[in-house]
Amino acid sequence: MAVRVDLNISLDGFATTTDATPENPFGSDWGRLVDAYTSTRTFRERVLHDTSGEGTSGVDDKYAAAYFEGVGAEIMGAGMFGFHNFPDDPEWKGWWGDEPPFRVPVFVLTHTPRPDITMTGGTTFHFVNASPEEVLERALSAAGEKDVRIGGGPTVVRDYLKAGLVDQLHVAITPILLGSGTGNGTGNGIRLWDDLRGLESNYTVTSETAESGIIHVTFRR
């Protein structure tokens, strides 16, 4: 059992973008940031339910497949679920569609708890207002002997990294510069690495460059 993070970030450390609009809630920069991941065969099968076999099958796909392997529970912030877009809609079930790709219990950190939502495919969203440590305890219990993934966004990931609770951190670094990013719903730029000086000293660090130019860096305790 391990506590894991997998995150796509820009060369300057941002995991989110600032060019979102109501019509395009992810923004055009988001497509540039995650293009290598969303182009993989694994993403197309697991998230888009495309069984045609299309998509890349190289190094990026290897990490995309590993993203889903051995995970028994997920933790995410309200932004990753999509609360910032529809904060007052009791019918909003997130932007992951009717069959989210997680297929495990998902604990959503939010200041506005609501009833659980059970989705097609095995995903159940639990909405909790608690400390990162308390939520992790619940997720570990739900995961059984499998891993817990801290899914994002970057604010949530940073909280767990600063608390020393992450056993494995994988970042897929896209060679683009975003200059700023949002991660807390206020428009303030949040870089993953800020205030984490010396993080690498607690881990063994390896890297691998994919055919796409993405650099996959993994920190393992």
C-alpha cells in the first residue's frame, strides 16, 4: 500500500491554467498541458470509453496505464470534481461523465458536504469537510491493501507533500511555459514546487523522456 500522486505540470511548475471560460471550462492551455496523456490508448479506453485501439502506445501510455493500476481509493479537491463551476447546483455530479474512470471510492475535499453520489462503473463520490490527515485515514481504510492516489489539484497535492504523507510522486512535465496558473478557485497562481525546497532529499528520483518530449519524473520514498 502506498500514497501516490500523478500530475501533469508545465515546465514552470503549473498544473492548472488561467484561460478558462464558461464555454471552455478547462481552457485552451489545458489541452496543450495534457495532450500527450489524452492522446494515449489507455486514456482513450479508460476515460473516453473508446475501444477502437487508437491512441499512442509508447512511454506516455506506460505511465497512463500505471496511473490506474493498483488504486483502491482516490482523494481530490473540490476544483478537480468541478464544484467551482457549479457550486450551488445540487444535481451537479462533476465533469467526469456518467461513468467516471476512477471505479473506486473518491473522497472530495469540500467545505460544503453533500450526500454521496454513486456512479456507473464503481465510482462513489464522498464529500468530506476534514483535514488532509483525517481524509487520508478514511481513504486508506476504503482502499484495503491497494494504494491511495491524491488526484489533485495542485493545492491538495501540495498539502499532502508538505505534510510528508506522499510515498510516490510522479510528474509528467510538459515542455511549455504557462507563466501563471489557478489551483484554489481564486485566480491566484499556484506552482506545485513553491515552499517545497529540498523535497527530493526524502526520495529516490528517476526520470524518463517519452517520444512526445514529456519528461516523466518519479520521486519514490
